[in-house]
Amino acid sequence: MHPDPLETLYAYPDPADQEIVGLVAAGLAYGRVAQILASIGTALAPLGPSPRVFLRDASERSIDRLFAGFRHRFTSGAELSSLLLAVKRAVADHGSLERLFRAGLSPGDGTVLPALSRFVAALRALAPRPCPSLLSSPDDGSACKRLNLYLRWMIRRDAVDPGPWRSVPAAKLVVPLDTHLFRIGRALGLTTRRQADLKTALEITRGFAAVSPRDPVRYDFCLTRLGIRPECRGMPLAVLLDTRPGRITGAAPASRRAPSRGRRRR
């Protein structure tokens, strides 16, 4: 697992805490991984063992003061405290972030993107100040890599992803498209697009769905390790991947499909 922002969620067994910790961790998941982990630790430390209880009991003014000196690259303490205040208000109004997200999901939605747009719009409306580095939206044309990563953590349930949310199907997830997965998607023939944008994320997701329709992002964690693990850096993708035609873009024979990473909640 290490180094990965997801590892921070494992310290919080309560789903009510995991959904808050995950939103903070995913929001700060940009830049060098060492800096990301350090910033996440700095952001979470004041929230104590139960971030939900802390936000419930703390005054809004004290939350603003607590993060006045925080900075992670483009994210200021004012943005982080604004996000946490939006979360505090959302949980007070809806009971949980899962319920807020689920309220925006329609049965006919092919992916989580329409619900994600509504989720972000709701949090933006609740935030006392804009927090653009933490709340991107598909409506803005963003690929929403970090929020799609957050949804993967929340919705999938296996040996890697904790999956505290039980009411959203994994089949609707969209890959969290970063530079590593973009390069791998092109190498595997899942896309020929030249920009790592939302259209590309959907194209790569459809490619994985041809292999795993109920869980199209199941390979995200293991594939992105190829760009993150030190022992893989600098190695050509042709060495790391078997890119022969038909391996991913078509239905591969069972004996040649990627192995499962564990049982997934259905």
C-alpha cells in the first residue's frame, strides 16, 4: 500500500469518519507523494480520533482558526477549513456524506458523474468560502481525478478499498485519471486521445468495463503502482505491461485475465 493517500483511512474504523477523512485525503492528493502524506497528516491531526465527532462539536470559528496556518501547494488553510465547514453542515443536514451523494444519484445515470456534479454543487453551496482546489466538478469540464479517487475508496470494498458506502453501485464508477493511468490506458489501447480529460477518463472506463462490467475501476490501484513504486520508475511500459492486441480492449480468455484482488461486495 505505502506510499498512498488511501493508507490514512485505515486508521479510522468508523465509516462516519472514513468518509470525512477520505474527502480530505483525496482533496490533498496532488504533488509529490511524500508531501501529500505529510500534508494529510497535518490536516487530520487536529481532528482527533473521530473527525465526525470533532466537526459536530467544534464551533465554526474555532475550525477556521485551527487551520489558519495550513498550506499544501495551492490549497490554503482557508480553503481546507471551508471544506470542513461544508462537511459539518452537510452531515448535520443529511446525516452523512453518503446520504448527500445518494440523494443526487438517479436510477438512469450511467455513471456517478451526474451525482458527483450535484454533490459538489451542494458542498459548494454550504461552504462559507470557495475552495476551488478541493472541489472540482464534471460540470466545469474537469476529469475530477481526486473526487473520482474518493468515490473509488468509498464505494469499492475489497482488500484495498474500504468501501464504507453501501448504497452506490461500483459499476457506475469512473477511473480516477492521472498521468500514470493515462499513459497506461494509451499503451493498452483503451484510448487514442491525447488529453487526460473527462472524455478520456470515460473512454478508459468503458475499456475496463468490457473486462469487468460490475467493477470497471478494480484495476486502478494495481496499475497506477507502476508509475508510483520506485522500482518501476523509468522502466518502459512495454516491459511492465503485456500490450499485445486484444488483452484489454476485447474479452480476454479467462486464463489470461488479470487476477482478482479479493472478493468484492455485490
